Amino acid sequence: MPQSDFWPFIRSKAEENVNAESSLLQKQLGDMEGEVKEIQMELAAIKRDRTDLLNKKQVKGLAGFQDITGEIGNINENKLIADNCDDYPSFPDHELSKLREELVRTKNVADQERFLREKYETRLKDLELKLNTIRCPDIKADTKASIKQYEKQKEIDELDKKLDDYKCQVLRLEEKLLQQESRFKEKTTECTQLLRDLDEIRQENNRSLVRNKERADSMRRYLQTQISELERQLIQNRAQSRACQKERDEIRQRMQIQVNNLQENFELVEIRLRALQNQVVSLKNSYTVILSDEDDNELSKISAAT
């Protein structure tokens, strides 16, 4: 039999203290029962809030805890699909930020609820233990049964919590898969449009290439005609040049002949001029002699006359 200040059946104390202690214990018992009811109400409210939150986010429900194994397999497959889908382009930053914020809020709410639940469960367990120590030993069996029931309920709650976590993971993976599929469809449409644009650009380039080729061919033919005309003119100019050179050589030869003739004539004229000069000199000398003879005759005549 336990002996404590809260045990109402202490034989060693005086009779006058029994009534006071019994009234005090009854008061404490009433307070504890009130706290237990309050905690139970708060736990029920937390469960209702959690159920509402899961009902808002749940797309399709799972049958029960027996399907957890199948759900884990689906989760692994969805993870593999999500990992394969990660090769595709990611979502826009604002959508990812919204999803992250929503996940963070949900996680914070779940953590807060889990903390409050554990706190209230611990407090409830302590109060139940105190009640069990206060109550008579006749209800120990009920206390053990309630403890076992509490442990079973705790295990069930833990399993429910794991099940809820698995459900949340499945929902997140399904949402991510749906988003990735939508993104994949959008990218497929964009790729189809890009391929169509590429075909149009390729056709336009082919047409432009054909036009440029035709223009180049026409330009080549025109330039070939011009080259042929220039070659013909070059041949004519070469023939004219050779004719001019031949005519120039002939004119040079004729001029050289004329120059030679003029040189010979000039030499003949010089010879004749020198001969004439000699004749003039001889005539001048003879005339001088004649004049001197006449002067002598005149002088002799004058002297004779005197």
C-alpha cells in the first residue's frame, strides 16, 4: 500500500486530519478531472482541425492501415517517376515559391499540432497517474487496463500519424507528378511549334538559296559574256597595236633613210661650199693683184706727166 500525502487512507494519522485531507484530496481530484476533461476537449479539437486540414488537401482517400504497404510501393514508384521528370524543365520560380511556402506552413502546423498533442498527452498521463495513486487500490485493474488502452491508443495514434504522413507524401508526389505532366505537355507543344517554325525557316532558306543560285547563275553568264567581249576587244587591240608598231617601224625606217639622204646632201653642200669659198678666195687674190698693177700704172703716168 503506497504511503504519500495524497493517499486518503493513512491509518497512522489522527482522526481530525482525515476529514481535512479527504476534502483537500476531493478538491484536487475535482481539479484534476476538470483538467483531464479540458485536455480531452483540446485533443478532440486538434483532431478535428487535423481532419479538416487533411480533408482539404486530400484528393483521394486510402482504405486503411492495411494498404500502407501498397502505398509505400506507389510512393517509391512515384519518387522514381518524379526523379525522371526532374530532367524536364522546372516550374516557374513564383509557383515553386508558393508551393514551398504552402508546404512549410503545412509542416509547421503539423509540427505544432504534434507538439501540443504530445504535451497534452504527457500531461494527461501524469494526471491519470496521479488519479490512480489517489484512488483506492480496488481500481488498479482498471488503471492498468486504461494504461494499456492508452498505450494501444498511442500506438494507433502513431500509426495514424504515419499514415497521415504517407498520405501527405502521396498527395505531394501526385501533385508534383501532375504538375510535371502538365509541364511536359506544355514543353511538348512548344517543341512541336518550334519544329514547325524550323521547317518553315528551312523551306524559306531553300527558296532563298534557289533565288540566290539563279541570280548567281545569271550574273555568271553576264560576266562570262562581258569577259568574252573584253577578250575580243583585247585581240583587236593587240592586232591594232601590232599594226601600229609595224607602221611605226616603217615610218622610222623611211625617216632614217631621209635623214641619211639629208646628211649626204648636207655633206655634198659643205664640200661645194668649201669649193666656192676657195674660188672666192682665189678670185679675191687675183683681183687684188690686178688692182695693184693698175695703181702702179697710174702712178707712173702721173709721174711721167709731170
